[in-house]
Amino acid sequence: MTQVEDDTVAPGNALAWTATSVEAFAHATAVIPGGVNSPVRAYRSVGGTPRFLESALGAYVRDVEGRDYVDLVGSWGPALLGHAHPQVVEAVQQAAARGLGFGAPTTTEVELVDEIRDRVPVAERVRLVSTGTEAVMTALRLARAWTGRDKIVKFAGCYHGHSDSLLAEAGSGIATLALPGSAGVTAAVAAETIVVPYNDVAALQAVFDEHGASIAAVITEAAPANMGVVPPLPGFNRELRRITQHHDAVLIQDEVLTGFRVGRAGWWGLEGASEQWAPDLLTFGKVIGGGLPVAAVAGRADIMEQLAPVGPVYQAGTLSGNPVATAAGLATLRLADAEAYARVDAAAVHLRRAVTGALAEAGVPHALQWAGSLFSVVFGEQAAAEGARDYACVQASEHWRYGPFFHALLEAGVLAPPSPFEAWFVSAAHDETVLDQVIEALPAAAQAAAEARAPE
């Protein structure tokens, strides 16, 4: 690979001690809980030592030992254009030269909001925050204030960040670590959340028949990608809109992952716009920060204007609308044109076909599931026959095959997500040469999956 230039670690550089990922992880575990600052990074689901990365460019990342990998993680979504896109980096450098933060309004944050509203017209008002978790917390607070109700309905396997009330059956890192929820969440908070099987309209209707007068909101991933990819059945999201409207509850569509990644207007643009329905509130993240911490809660003007300083719902953040982060997000969205999305979609289709072809050739029963350019593999006979339509189906899969599959790819220079419960990401930088490198690694990875044995 020639895209990432060799760098010499200068004396005194913070990376000078990291001779290998093994040594870096040993050091990290002595000073950071679990050695990582976000649980999925610890490789607990696949085993082995996490790769410590030092640089990235285009479709590649480089670890501290100087080894390059085709990256199929993409910083968990933000790297839509590829890593370190020159124009995004230039925008960040120029913004940083003007100051790292002011604690005051800037025109860049307003320009980013204008870009979001232009892409998603139902986002009538937008409040920028720093993380997806913060955006969701704000959306829930708004919904409760607007309705005067307390209960929230979520779907099993959908992940909406680590706020207390939404960790029940939350997929993502919770699924990866086999945790039922989280210690430290009080019984009173947990009791405010009702968990319903995903893609089950009848179950949701039954919940509203019993608790409708106390339900403030239904929150859903627009197209779930935190229990692996489990796309909504046709008409499911439209039914959520119908039921919530009938009961005067708020519908919150979480597009932290799908927003501006699966298309110019996110999942709503692929589905809701054509079906002429809209959620009351949306949450965004990932792509709108271009790799830096930016997220947003958006939606109906009358609900959003309940936020302080206009209304009584308080939300604040020192780093909200940070000028460097918003510069990165604005540059990314402006560069994410129709041609960029076409390249991402084409790369995803090409890679999906190659993955499922290699697994079929090796005799591995599986389903390959996708939502736009997001995709993942579900192993097992049941998945192969029926697909996985909810969290229970995913949990029942042969996910123990994923570890050997992952490590065979890793040894061949391909970095897939280190969990079977995460989506795979490609970027506009994943050209034919890059994809060929992945495709060459797939037969051995598929054979490793075929030879895997269930733990006793």
C-alpha cells in the first residue's frame, strides 16, 4: 500500500513506547478499565489483542507496528468519504488555526444546521450536541416534557447510546459483552422503559392498548445496525408512525448510524419521504461530524422550541457546536454528493456478493443482511432459511463462527468489525483495487468459519 506514508516516531513522542499492539494493550489495561475507552474495541467478542492504530488514509488504517489493513469499520460510520480526506483535513486545519473553541455561537454551526435541514426538510429545528447518546437523552427529555408522560418504548436489539433508560436489551456493546443491561441503572428508571420485539407491530399495538396513556415516546433505529443489520420489514416504520400518532405519543427516529450514510437524507430519505410520513424527532451523529464529535437532535419546530432558552426543557454543552468539529462535518456533507453515494453503494453491493459467495462456496449456512450500504452476516441454518428479523433471531445464530472468520481476515490485512453484532462499513475510497484485496482474503476466512466449533 502506498497511500499511508511511513513516519518515524520522534523521541519523546507519546507513541514511542508502543512497539507492538500487545505491549500497548498491556499498558492500557493497567491504566484504562479493560484497556479501552469503548467496550467493543476490546475484542472480547472475537478474542485476541485489539490492534492499536496510529494513522489512516482513504480505505486503509495502519497499526502501531506499521501494518496496513483495508478498513471495514470506518470509525463506526463517520468515514463516509474515506479517512483523512484532504478537503476535510484542510477545513479542520483552517478552523483549528482560528481557535479550538469559543463557548459562543459561530457561523459554521449554523451552516451545518442549514445543510442538515436542506437534506432532511422534516428537521425543522436542529440542536447540535457532541454525541449520539446526548442527542437521544435530549430527545427523550423533549418527548416527556411535550406529552407530560413518563414511559418510553424501545425495541430489543436497538442501541441508542448508554443513557440509563435505554440500556435494556440494547444490542451493540451490550450484546457483544453478553450483558443483560447495566449495573448502576436504578429499578425506577428501568421501569420507565418498555421493550418490544423489533419488527412486531402486533406487540407494539398491544403495549399501547395497555399503556398508551402513559407512553411519551417510541424510539427506534431507522434501520437497526447494532444487533448486526436487521432491516425494518416493509411498512413497519410507517406503522410506528400511525400508532404513535393515534395515541399522541412522540416518534423518535434514531439515525445516528444511518443518517447521511445510507443516502443524502438518511433512512428517512429512502423510506419516509416516499411514503409521506415523518417522525416527530430525529437524532443524528457519526457522518455529520466527519470523524469529530458532533451529533444532533432535530425535528418538529413546536417540539424542538421547548428547548431552553426558548422553552422549559434544559440542555447545554460546553463543546456543543464546536467550531473545529462542525467544520469537519460541514466539509464532509458538502463533499458527500450523488457521485460519492453511488460509489459507496456500488462498493457495498460488490462486497456483499463476494462475502456471501465465499461463505456459500465453503458450505457455511448464513444470511447476509443489509440496509442501504450497511450490511452484516448472520450465521446458522435458521438464519439461512428465514433471515433474522429481530434480536432473538440474532441471539440464536451461530455467532461463534464470527471470531475465526474475523481473525482470518485480519491476518490477510482486512480489518472487519470486531463483533458479529456490528455493521460493516465501506466508503467512497473503497475502489476496485481495495475491494479485490478483501475478496482475495474471503475464501480462507469462509473456510475458518466453516471449521469453527460451538463452545461447549
